Amino acid sequence: MYFPYSLDRADWDFVSSDVVRSRTGQPLLSDTIRRRRLSFFGHLCRADTSQDHYRALQARIRGPPKDWRRRTGRPRQIWLRTVEDDLRPLNFGLTTARRCALDRSIWRQLMEAAYSVGHRRPGRTSILPSLPPKSREMPDR
């Protein structure tokens, strides 16, 4: 971004986005997107079991049917794989995250831990909430 030194002069100075972000105290856009993506994942996990998006999410977490074969070539980057990548620094998988998301207060604690850990700084740990017991499983058909 270019900003003038002062309003009465026409000299412009380049100021990087990092400098602007540090001066304003704004988080990285990627962190904001990651936080909202995980928040939406928790919302989907708490949905009513009769809704289509809940059933699609559960089917995807459980895995493909036994007789299913993957297409040749590189697998597509799907939304749930991105969520898995967001959960990886916290050592959580989709099933564990789904169990945590069923309890909103635990899910909020997890989101705060994810936000404070920072996904680009390996080696940082935080106290994560204890997991709730397994419940609300989708009935087998």
C-alpha cells in the first residue's frame, strides 16, 4: 500500500501489509478464515441428525463404502481435508473434533486454543479441553 507522508505533500511511501496489520492489531486473513471454517464445522456437527448436510458429513467422516474405488489421478482438495489440515496442529482428527463440537462450550475452548497456538509455529502446545463421551451416533441403515 502506498500512503503519503503527510496530507499536504505529494510524496508517497510504500507501507507493507504486515506493517499495517501490526499497527492496527488485525490478525492474518488466513487465521480468520481458518477460525470461521472450524466454527462452521462445529455448527454442522451439531445439526439435527435428520438433515441432509449432517448425514453427508457423517458419511464422509466414516469413510467410503467397502466396494468403492477412487478415481485415478490426484485426489481433489475437498473442504473436509482443509478442516483436517486446520485440526492437525492440535492433534485432532475429524471424529474427535466432531465429538468435541457436540458440546458447544468445549468447542469454543478448542477454538480459542487453536487461535492461540498459531498454525505456523510448531512445537507450541496448550491445554486443550477434555473430550466428551461418545454420543449422538448416526443410526446404521
